[in-house]
Amino acid sequence: GAVVSQHPSWVICKSGTSVKIECRSLDFQATTMFWYRQFPKQSLMLMATSNEGSKATYEQGVEKDKFLINHASLTLSTLTVTSAHPEDSSFYICSARPPGFAPLHFGNGTRLTVT
Amino acid sequence: DQQVKQNSPSLSVQEGRISILNCDYTNSMFDYFLWYKKYPAEGPTFLISISSIKDKNEDGRFTVFLNKSAKHLSLHIVPSQPGDSAVYFCAASLRGNQGGKLIFGQGTELSVKP
């Protein structure tokens, strides 16, 4: 079945530094990928839609300069959390939709802790 | 504004019995609904979906029912097994998004006791 791989699975960084998270579609090409965030005991919230070869589309309230998204190839999207602060600590999950009328598949997520 | 709501944060069921997880939505433009299962520190795993043109979809032990007039869907798991213990999210997609962008409910934590 379709697999979405996310790396790293967890990361701890100091406040003010930047962190990059990678999302890969392993056995299909994805022109569009989606980045979600989940705070503890809460729902998954869509942050942005990553479009291959063009700018990402951000949801209302998500700072595009803070959460940089790059979708340079049909199998890779990256999310960079710039100048991270403790309030950015969260579980970040990427997703992609295989070709055909297939459901959205999710990566295993990245637990970010900013100290 | 929570467009997809799961009003029960938790549900406990005995092994072998039926688990019924409920979900309500407010936006009549949703036309595709999905259920995902999630373990802690992992991404959601797709379980089952239903299009708004149907009122029922079944896959093994899992059945999803959709009541469009009530804007309500439910997931039935029969028989429930301890391995089903997880957080279940319902999600909806707007017409035209074809299941790309999903709006999630808050999740229901299911505990199946042996």
C-alpha cells in the first residue's frame, strides 16, 4: 500500500533555532502534500497545503514566514520551523493522497520539543 | 468554529461487544467522510470512508453509517477487540477537494477491555 515517510520522528531543539522536517511519498508521486499539527489531546489541524513547484497555501492563522514549506520534487516536501519557540512544541504530521480516489495517507509524525 | 464534532472524548467497551463512535458535522458542503485510527506518537491510519451519495459502507468488522439529514455519521466495530483500543478521528472533506484537505473532529479514545 501507499506509504508516507516522515523524518525525524522526534526532535528537541533550543529556542531560537530552526528545525526541518521531511515528508516523502515512498511509492507514489504526490503533487500535493498536507501538513497538520496536533496539540496534546486535541484534533489534527491543517496548517498548509504544499504544492510541487509552487508556493504553499497556508491556513488562516498560520505564519508562512515561521513555517517554511518547500515541495521541490514529486516525492518530497519539507517543513522548516524557523526561530522555534516553546509554544511551537507540537506533533507535526504530513500527508499525501495516492493517485486515484484513494484516501489521504499520513506519515508517522514528528514530535517537536523546543526548550 | 468546530465543523466536525466528536462529543464523546472516550468510550469503554467489553471485548466482543459492539463499539459505536459518533460524529456530527455542521457544513452541508461536506461530501466525503473518513474514519482514522491513531495510536500515540503515530500518524493516523485510514480505516473506512463514505461518500455523501451513500448511507452505509462496510469493510469487515467496520461499518460507517451516514445520516445526511441529521448531519451525523457513526462508526460501528463488531466484534470489538482489545487491539482496537486507540483514538478514532472522523474527518470530512469539502465538495471539490476530493478528500485532499480534511477537517478532523476532536477524536474519541476507545478502550476495549478483555
